[in-house]
Amino acid sequence: MVSEVLGLLRRANLSFETSSISSKQLGSLLDCIHSGLISGKIAKSVLDLMAGGDKRLAEDILQEKGWKTISDHNSLSFMIEALVSENLDKV
């Protein structure tokens, strides 16, 4: 993630001090990655939004977009069963 931030800053010809991403925002993004709440791919999307001027913390962006990773086996099983039962004609 550090390389993503540095690359983004380099492409925009900015320093961390002059970027639109606050240290609190970056910290919240790193916390979400470290806890397993999101993948690296989702983190890049959140970072792009922050770099584009979104001032919210990562958790708030994830909540609005519905981008949280679901890793709970029971929740996934329930969703799969619902999808299959709703689409029996296609299974």
C-alpha cells in the first residue's frame, strides 16, 4: 500500500504534505487492510477516491459502497443458498 500511495503522489507531482489524503484517512485504510476487512484491490479503489478529494475515513467509504470483504462461512453459505434457490432455473 505504501508503494501505491507513493506512486499516486509521484504521478500527481505532490508530496504527502500537499496531497488531499490525511494521515488519519491513510491510517484508517491501513487498519481496514490489516484487520482483513478489505482486500488490496478494494484498498486501491478507496485510495483513489481519497486522492480524488473524498475526505471520509475508509470505514465510511466502505460502508457506503458495500465493499467490505465477507469471510464468515455461515454468512457466505446463506447468501449462496439464497442465490441458488432464487435461480433454480439457471442452475
